[in-house]
Amino acid sequence: MPTPTRHLDLERVQVLVHERCFPPSTAALVGAEIEWLSHSLQREHDLGCGEVEAALGGTSTLPGGSSLTFEPGGQVELSSAAFSGVAEACQALGRDASAVRAALAEHDIGLVGMGLDPLRPPRRVIDGPRYQAMAAFFDADGGRGGSTMMCSTAAIQVNLDIGGPEAVGRRWRLAHALGPVLVAAFANSPLAAGRPTGWCSTRMATWLGIDPSRTSPVNQSKGWTDAWVDYAMAAKVMLIRRSPEDFVPVRNGLSFGEWMARGHELGYPTVSDFEYHLTTLFPPVRPRGWLELRYIDALPDPWWRVPVVVATCLLDDDEASSVAADATARCQASWLEAAQCGPAHPELAQAAETCFDAALAACGRLEVDEPTADLVARYRDLYVARHRCPADDRLDEWVAARDGSVITSLDASWDQTSHDSRHWDWRPYGAPDDRARNGGDGPRSGPQGAGTQEAGTQEAGPPETGPPETGPSENGSPQTGPPEETASWT
């Protein structure tokens, strides 16, 4: 909590960041976090506040050791422990995911692996002082992107070691360079309010659009410690903790650097305040004593394992890392282009093919079990080799069954007339009116229609435009890809 006098300075901040955010490690540990959207399996029933938490009240100990948390919109998150191999991490998360699904099914609650809720407007069903202050902070910006991010998005996060002293810079740069390629390859959120948005990953577009000071990629033009310090100093202060249960939203655009220098009516920041400030920053790659890769859309079971394996192989295997560095260096696509175009962007498609081949070759060297390696190969053949991503499946379903249900795995409660999508402006800051990206009434988008900023720069988010054309609010069953199976580092 703040103090009346200043005692935190830039030198102290630099030491903290160097020691706590980038501690060298050669343990090669792997962790992952997976999120799902939750929904009621009962027709005409919306999940109420605390309903998801209550349904899982008896599953505090999971067989694989993952921790269980909840996001404001009722999203369920599993965070694995740190394992010595990616296969072990996936196996543990798989066991825990099955346990959570089974427990929720007893209460008629289902989980869906998609990056953005395709039908419902954002609504908080999990509350608390932090979430209330976050909502107030984002509301002060005047857009709906904050509530959409908090309540309607779901992601896969891969957690990897910082690396040894000689490898920190290489791993930091590669984790960023891979971002647009993996965003495109695993994009799975092309729908909102029951219609196409013009983006393959509307989730990523939403995150990039809410507050560039805390969601843009970290600048890669300087050393990693200095870059993260600069980022944290320039980022707006979201909230100030007056007590453990009293969070005050900061609505005047005060940066942490300004707070540190000039103070606030509540006082000057402490080391604890700076550390808490770091937890409110959400760049695509975040250093927390390990590297958090935060840029992949949620995927259905079993596909969520694929990005965990691919990212680990490309960063932890020296030969695969070298191939990936060369492939991404030739790809000049920005984060926004990746979010909008997905693998329709030719440079992203080519880089993804190269990276997947390198990751598959590394599976044996990293002792990835055969079933998991086969799953990566299946994903490559079904999507990457065909320049497709799961978002294409979602759009094909939307086109094929305009008078059907949006996606069968969402079940009846997602088709609610009370959720009148015609009157819900889903857009964080607007989105291009491209309609369906592949199929439907619009052409498949090309790179010329997306943003032009390079990866690593401060991107402002999706451009302002009018809303997408209204379309049917429902969709058909999947044509490709496996169905949802029945069922950390934090």
C-alpha cells in the first residue's frame, strides 16, 4: 500500500526487474494455463454470480496438481505446476481438465474452448474488489473492450524458463517474434454477437485495443530489462490498493512513472505497489521470473496441447530455435495482421509451416510422447499445411447453417432470445466490415486489409469502423477438427 513519502526510485525498480522478472534459469521447466468459456447446459438458464465457483467447490485438489481459478465472466482457468518436460505438463493438465469437466457436468455446466464468446454480451458473474476496480478503470476509457476482455475472452498461456545468462536475450526476442505466427496458426475467435467480426482472432484484437500502454508488445529495440522497465513506467496505473479489500481505480491516465515521481492523494508507491502494478500489465509476452506467452486463443480438447508443445519445442530446442528465428525474421507481418488475416497472410502461413516442421523434428529430442507428437502432426496436416486455422471452421459452420445453432457444443442456453445480438455492440474499438473471412458473403481477407505496424511496436488496436453486417445469430455443427472431449505457474 502507498506511503506518505517517496522512497522508490528508478534505480530500485531496475534492480527489482532484473532480479525478479529475468532471473537466469537452465532448468528448462514448462508450465501452461488453459481457459474455457463456461455456459449452462439447461435451456433458458443463464449462469448466475458464483454458480461456476460453487459447482467446483469440492475440487480444490486436482489429480495433476493444477490450480483452479475463475475469470470475471465465469471463465474457468487451470494453471499447471512447472514440469521438467512438456509432455508431463500436458498430461497433468489433461487429467485435471477431465476432472473439472466431470464436476461441472454434474451441475449442468459445460466448457467451450474458443477465444471469444461468440454469442453473449460481456457480463460479470465472478466479482471482487480487483475486478470492480478493473471494470471502473476500463469504463473510464469509454469503450466496451475492457468488459469484453474481462468477461468474454479465453486463452492458452505457455510458461517457459527465462533461460541461462547467455540465452535470455535470444529467448526473449524469439518469444516475441513467434507471436504473430502462432496467433495466426491457432486463431479461434472469428465470431461475436452471432456473426463474423472480420478478424480470425477477435480476442487478440480486443486485447490490443483496450489500453496500448498495458497490452501492446514490449519494444524490442533495447535490452530486455530496460525495455520492461520502460514499459512498466509508461503504463497507466490501473488501481491503487488502499487496503487488502479496498481497490481504488485510477481514471486520470496517471502512469506509474508519474505516480513514483509526483505521488497521488493516496501516497507514493512502494515496492509492493510496483510488483502489483506488474500484475495489471498484459503484453503478449510477460516476464515474471519466467516467460509467459499470452497470445494464443483458447482451443477445444485435445487441440490445446498443440500450441503448448510447439512453443516449447521452438524455444527449448536449440536446432528448432534457430530455424524459427530465421523463419520469423523473414516474416514482417504485425500482430494486428495476424489477428485479422490468420494463415491467409502468405508470410505468416509460410513461417507457420516452417516452424511446425521444426517443432515436430524437435519432439523426439525433447522426449515428447508419440500420441502428443502425432497430435501436433495432425494439426499441421489439418490446418497449417492447408493455410487454415480453427477460425475457418467456425466461419464455415456459420455459413453452412444460417438457421441452425451457432455451434453444437455451446448447447441450448447460448441461443437466448434475451441476448439480442442486434443491439449489442461487441467491438472493442471497432473492426473492419469484412464479414465472413472465408465463405459467406465476404471475401477471404488478405494482408492488405490489416494493420501495418511491425511486431514489437506500440500498436493502438483495431481501427475504428462501422459494425459488421448483421447476420444470422446461429451456426451449425463442426465440419473439421475434433469435438470437445467429455471431460503453475501463476
